[in-house]
Amino acid sequence: MTLRHLALVALVGVLASGFVWPESAEAQCSMCRRAFDSPEGRQLVAAFRSGILFLLAAPFVAFGVVATLAVRGQRRVGRSASSSSEPI
């Protein structure tokens, strides 16, 4: 199974769970909406949004570091293999 198939299966699973248990999904949304509509909730909204951005940034940074290290490692292996195969 390829990565695309796994991602599609995961997406279908998440959407299906929303259809199977819609009450719990709606309850969370209405609770948040009520809490954020209050005057003191507006400050909470700003903190909530920045927290979401922070939590989204962490996996992207980690993936970028790993991908960069992998590409550099592959380039080093390619360079050393090409330089050692040349006749002297």
C-alpha cells in the first residue's frame, strides 16, 4: 500500500467518524463558540490561534530538518561513489 492510499484511508476514517458520532463533534463546536463569544473569550481566541500555529509549525520544522539531513546525506554518498569509481 502506498503513502497515498494510507492517507486516503485515514481521511475516510476521520470523515466517517464524524458521521457516526455527530453529537460529540457538534457539542465541541458549540462549547467553543459559546466560550469564545464572551468578552474575556476574545483574548482566549488570540491565544488559541497562536497555539494552533505553534503546534502546526513544530511538525513542519521537524520534517524539514530530517529531509534536509537526508538530502545532504544522499549527496555525500553520490559524490563519494562517483569520485571513487573514476580511474586514476
